[in-house]
Amino acid sequence: MQRALKLAHHGRFTASPNPRVGCLIVRPASGGNPESRIIGEGFHRRKGLPHAEREALEACSEDPSGATLYVTLEPCCHHGATPPCTEAILEAGISRVVAAVLDPFPEVQGKGVETLRRNGVQVDVGLLEQEAQFENRFFFHFQTHKKPWVILKAAMSLDGKLAAKTGDSKWITGEEAREHVHETRAEVDGILTGIGTVVADDPLLTARTRKAPADFRPPVRIVLDPQLKIPRTAQLLRTFDQAPLWIFCHTSASDFDIQELTFLKASVTAVEGGRSALDLDEVLQTLAASGIQSLLIEGGPAVHTAFLEKRLVNEIMIYIAPKLIGGKDAPNFFMGDGVSSMNECLRIIPIERIPLGDDTLIHGLLAH
């Protein structure tokens, strides 16, 4: 199953909106072959292409009849963009299926396992279940909560500063950390920032990494801009050929500005909230309705603080540089009123600490 999870990870740049799934087919040990051996393996590449089970069956070096199939997600049993995997498994004569976790998608959700068992296939579920759920955390969260999985990313100095008091932030971290950020960008459906960051940094917000295939779907670039103050010369408005741009404004924003930005090919959506602070729940619900399953927050202190205070963050990625910036006017990572006692602190469940050149990535889940 560990091998199947590694195969599933190969689909991280292209599988969305489908889940990442890896599969391998194993010929059990027998009299003539004292050791089990892999006879076929595959992973799901993108929607519309064969699922991992069919890829693995097609790749088999010998007849898979009587073999065991290991898969990171329950095989599907419905007709979607591709035919049911349960049909292929039964036609191939697989005798046993080991699935890491059940599929939360309503049209499957245990029905795939039931179909296989009803037709005489031994099915075992739960091997490396937590690891499989984490690999597909975007998909699982979207299916169960109908909202995107939110990752908050920040690059900061050792004393928690995002930039100098002048606003200069290029570059706090080194090339290895920045390359890691681009790889993460390529895995998500959307990248969100605030108008303050757009004005200060004029970012592209594109995913530029050699690890993603050339034909991967670029993440949507999303800007929170209550009164549509985005500079009309911004790179975001001049690079529609690289990735879509969606702008969220307040319902009080000028109709003229909405029409102008729409003419420039940006997608503009008005939501409720204050004139300077949008209703983030409505933003997330709108994104979910548009199929955004995963969202990377790359804002400044106002955006970070708003998402953290409303407990809308699921995952934290903080890149820390061994630098001290200082200055009471230099922007901090997390501002707002803060907590009154240590018992009220937001807790991070550690996942990993990764050295990236001179910098360190602190990666964890926000406890809810």
C-alpha cells in the first residue's frame, strides 16, 4: 500500500477535481514462485482518463486472474467520465482487493466494496487509512464540508516579520524555499491574496515549477478587492494567458469598475461583508460552487489574520528565514487583537519540518 500511495502522489498536479489514486496488482506467492511480485501498477492522471485500477490492469505483465489488487481509494462503481472500476476488476478475475479507505463521494461511499463482495471478491479496507486520507485531504474535505481545503502559506523572518517597514520583502527566503512554494501552488486549484499584496508586490501568482507536467491546469488566481482598487497595470491583468483571474469585491463596489475589469477578462463577483472586509464564508462557498477544492492563501497580515481569526484555515506552511528584521512598523504574520491567555492559542498539529537551503519549512494542520 505504501507503493500505491507513492503512485497516487504522482497525480498531485493533474488529478483534480478527481482524487489522487494509486493502484498495483500483486501475484501472491505460490509453489513455483515463493515470493509475491507486482505484475501491474498505475495511477489516475486526470479527469476523463482511465482510473488507477484500469491503468494497473492494462499494464499487467501477465493474466491478473486470481491476483490481489491494492488501491488507495475504494474502487468506483458508477458511470462517470469513465466506466466503473468494479466492472474491470470483476472482468479481470481479481480475487482480492485491499483498499486503504472508502470513497466519500455519494455515488460510491461503500457501494464499490459492496459490489465486489457481492460478486465473490474478498475486500479488506483500512490499510494505511490515515495516510490515504491525508493524500486526498482536498477531495475528502470538499466532499464532506462543501468548502475548499485552505492552506495558509507565509514566508517570514525569525522574528515573525513578513517584510521590512518599507514593505520590501524580496526576498526573505532563498531559492529552494521559493521553488517549494511554486510546487505547492501547482498542486492546488486556487491561490488567494488581498489587494494590499497586489498593490505592494504586483505578483504573478502563477505556479512555475519544473516538477509539474507542461499540460497541468494552472491554479485560478483570486484577489480579495472590496472596492476594486486593483491597478489596471497589474501583472495579474496582463497575464490571462497564464492563468484565470477571479476578483471578489463588496456589493457596494462601482458598477463601472466591475464592467471595466470584466471587459479586461477578469471574473468579478460581489459578496457581502464590510466595505473593507469581505464575508470570507461567502467567498469560500462561491469558490466551492465553482469547483475549487483546494486554496492556497498568500496574503499579507490582514488576510492571514482574517482567515485565522475565523478559523477557516486547515493547513499551515510557514517558511522561516534565519534573519531578523525588527521594527514595530514592520508587518507581522499574525496580527489582530490576539489571545488573552495561552490556553486560547491556535494549536498547530506538526506534520514535518523541512530544511530548504538556509530556511526551514514548518508544516502542520490547524487544530479545530
